[in-house]
Amino acid sequence: GKTPGNLRMSVIQQGTATLRKAKKVTVKTCLDNPFVFQWKTIDGEDMHFILQTLEERIKHTGLKKIETPRKKKRPCAKKQMVRKCDASTNELPKEEETGSHRQKLGWTDISIRRQLAIGVNEVTKALEKNELLLLLVCKSAKPAMITTHLIQLSASRATPAGQVPRLSETLAPLLGLTSVLALGFKKQSDQFTEAIEAIVPKIPALEVPWFQFRSGESVAHVHTDTSENQEPEQLAEVLSDELASQKRKRTESNQLDLSHVILQPLKIKKLVPNPNKIKKPPRKKKKAFS
């Protein structure tokens, strides 16, 4: 009577499937910045004034990037045969056209292009080197964190910076680009001196707790004092000298007035992997037949 029971148990044990153990969810803990930085969007009349000023100035300079047109699909074999038959009459004109077309590719005026910093990466590098007089950022940048780091960087360099809606859709077609998420004007930008003078007073001051100075007021003050009796080239030199002297004063003192700054504890942030992510099982390698 015992042997049949043992046989049944062995059969059941052989047929049972082994369950996979669920992997433990790894939660990573990190410290996050407690301060929240946001751009002050420039709306209304100031926005239209800035866009109109930049549009007129770029049209006046004629700055534009000419890119190679997209290659068309190769024609059929029959069309190629027909073109080969007529190639003897049209070879020289085509070569001349392609040669002249190659010369026109790129920026129309490289000297004017060097006075601008276009794009988030180029603007970030220029700010780190303290080369900008003015920075404008487009509101359409998604995600917003693409341009958020420029707030602290601009404040540390005392560079006026603001967020302008429709910046990309207004200026990108004029410059021959697909998008312009950030646009910076360098200190040696003599072609844009008048535009910078007009735009800077419209830029609201950046709010960074540990920087008390107002970048917009300092540059606007220089413009009002010097714009009456000096030419655009001299104005650009005065602006760069004034900003350089401000930076020297800050580095010499090395003491910021932090009485108005309220210290905040670091945020504890927990990073949890996406539970809805479906992981594909690893593929089994097929053994090569001998």
C-alpha cells in the first residue's frame, strides 16, 4: 500500500513548475537642490518689441545659413540612358553651376556669425568664458530643464538674460535654421550694439538667492550714461570694460551679502525605476551546426 503513494508523490514533484523569484526593486537615494529656478517670461509689448528689433536687425545684416539641398532619389535606368546621350551638350554648364553653388554654402557672413552664440551648447560655453552681453532663450524649449541651468550661469556672469516666446519660430527661418532655442550676443558684436541697447532695459532681473546684484540695471545704466556722446564701436568697448570691472570687483571682495538668503535643507529624492517597463528576455544563442 505504501509504494503507490510514493509513486504518486514523485509524479507530482516532477510535474511541478519552478516559480521565478521576483527581483527586489532597487531604490536609489540622492540629494537634490532645494532652490527652484524659473525664467521670467517676457510677454506683451516687450516681447513684440524684442522680436521686431531682432528681426529687423538680422534682415539688415543679411546673415543666413545656406545648407545643401536634400539629395533626390536616383532616377530609373531608362532616364539615366537618356541623360547620358545628351551629356555632351550640357556637361560644362552643369559643372559651372555646381561650382558656384558650392561657394555659396554655409553662413553668408562669417564675421557677423562670430558675434553671436546660437544654440544651448554654444551659449553655455560662451557664458562660461564670460563672453556675452545679452542672452535670450525661447519658451518653446522642451523639456524646460534644457535652458534652466542658464539662469544661474547668467547671474554669476552678470549677463542680462530672459525668456522670450516665439523666439525660435521668428528667427529660425531668417537664419536658415530649424530652431533657435538660445541666442547670445557677444561683447565684440558691433553689428548688434543698437539692438542690445534697446533690448536690455526690457529684460527683468534674474532671481538667484545668493546673487544680490541686478545685471540688467548695471548694463542699462552704462547705456544711458554713454549712448549720448559715443559711437557704437566705442559703446561696445565701454560695455565690455564695465562688465570686466564688475567681475574684478566681485572676485577681489569674495564676500557676498548673504543676509537676505535663507538656507534651506537639501531635498532627499528617491529614484525608483519604472515598474511598467517590460524587459525583453535575453535571446538564446543558437549553436552552430558542426
